[in-house]
Amino acid sequence: MSLRNPVARTRIFLAAAFCAFAALLSGCSQDKTWDLDNITGIVSPLAFSLTDDTGRHVTAETYRGRIVMLYFGYTHCPDVCPTTLATLSQALSKLGAAADKVRILFVTVDPQRDTPPLLKRYTEAFGPEFIGLRTDDPALRQLAKRYRVTYSLGKPDAHGNYEATHSSAVFIFDGKGKARLMAESSSSAAAIAHDVQQLIGGA
Amino acid sequence: MLLKDVSRKPLLWLAAALCMAFAGLAQAAGSPASVEHARIRWLPGDLPLAGYFDLTNTGPRPLTLTGASSTVFGDVMMHRTVHRGGETGMVPVHDLQVRPGQTLHFTPDGYHLMLMGRTRTLAKGDAVPIRLTFSGGRSMDVMFAVRGADMQ
Ligand SMILES: [Cu+2]
């Protein structure tokens, strides 16, 4: 491109001025902006040793190279767990083919009822990227502690049904297993898709 | 049998059509309320399900929702999801008052009907009857649409 050409120079100046104006309007700078909470350097890297919903032993290395979303819940949870997983499923739909670069790891806080076959049927209902993981105490307690989340199981009623409390956080790790972002049950599918797209792009 | 009978009697047929039209609006006689977006999220096996809807009080007096029941579930409870210090759980809900003109939302991550103990298998696309009960002995039958796990 010739800068000696006055028309081209004017065009470049106008383009630069427009860019600066647009940047001012959108408030964006050269930093990456995130819709979700940035937890880089705050939350421990991905590390675990668990059994997946096919009975296979898996570790963080199993999912290296993929964006991992880690969530603690239980299948008998009627509202907040499936609501969160449905939002993640909708976010993956927005990513199209890039969704295959993402794995959603659902760690059950109720390993007694959440057998691998039940976890498999449950996670499959949300999509092929969803994987159920389990372990027993005390390994589960240790894993929860690593991510500073708590959970508790309620007292069984006359029918043996019980509820649990658990964290609403979804921890998002990059392909190297570094904790980057945190979503919650109230996060929108659009915000999650936007940020995961940036992570896939190497942000 | 029923169809055969009504087809022979135009008046009955008309009455049936009118009833169906009213049922579509989910506006039962004696219950000055309307329900929209009644839906259930399907999950596999016999896992507890959540039911959601929007209930509008179309009458002149306050309305109190006291509970729900269904022939398709052994147990129906009203719950609310609560968040406390990063932890989430559910609490039972008993009486919910709706003022005239107001809409009560049973919505994901909030109020929900907790549906337990399926009496038959359910699949996406099914319609499930649930009876909402109000103080004063009134009730209203509503058809809930079964959606997929991803709510699509
Ligand atoms: Cu509940």
C-alpha cells in the first residue's frame, strides 16, 4: 500500500480515527475482556483423580488440550443443577463445531445414589460433551476443598429421599488446565459462549 | 364410545368444544386465575423433576396457592431454590399469595414444583396434568408440556 497516495493516506487516517472512536464507545482496550468472573491466578489449576461415567479412571491430563468446565452437583437435584447444565448446553450450541473443544465435567457430591450408569444417562441428556465423574469420601472432600466449595447431604425422609446443598460455581479451565473463569447458575448462555470462544481462540 | 355419543348430539358436541377451549386457557370455573408456560424438564429414570409456570390472578381478590398434586407423580411439593454464600439448596414453600393482577413465576433457579415418583414413564413432548390447589378449597387443572433436559 502506498502512503504517498494522498487518497490512501486520508482513508487510513479516517479508518484509524473510526477505530479509536469505536474503542472509546465500547470501552474496550487491548486487554481481553470477559463477561464472566476472571479467576486467573485465584483458583487452583485442574487436578483430580476420579472415575468417569463409563467406569474409567480419569485425571486432569485426560482432558488436556480441551476447555474444561467443572461443576459440583447431584442428579436428584431437580432445579439448579439441570438449569445450570441446560445453560451450558445452550452455550455449546452457540459454539457450533467448536463445542467439541469443550468438556463439561459434572462431579457428583452424592456418589451413593449417583452410580456410573445413572451419571451416564443423566449427562447424556445434556449433550455428548457432558461427562459425569465420581469418587468417594475422603477424596471428594479433598477435591471440594481444592476448589473451596462446600456441600452437604440432608437427612433422608420416610421414603429414603434426601436433598443436598452444593456450590453454584462453574469453574472454567483453559487447555493447559489453568483456572480462568467462573460462571454461575445465573450466567447467560451468550456470556459463557462469548468467553469460551475467546479461550478457544487462545486468549 | 364418548366420541360416538357426542357426534350424534350436536349440542353436547358444542359444549365439549367450549370446555376444551376453556381448558386451553387453563381457566377453571371458580378459579379466577390463568396459567401460562406450564412446563416440566425431563430427566432420565425416576429422578425428581421440576415444573415451572406463570400464574396470573385475574380475579378481584387475593389468591393463595397452597400446593399441587398429580396422578402422574407420587409426590408434588412446592420448593424454592436459594443461594447462600456461594452454596445453593432448596427450601419448602407453603402458601404463596398472588394479588389481583399479579403474576407469580415458577421459574428455573427460583420457585419450582418438585415432582417425585413417576407413576408412568415420561418423554419429551408428553403432556402431564397437574392440579394446582388454592385456599378456600378451589383448584385448577393445568396441562404441563414435557421438555427436554436442555429445555429446548
Ligand atoms: Cu426442589
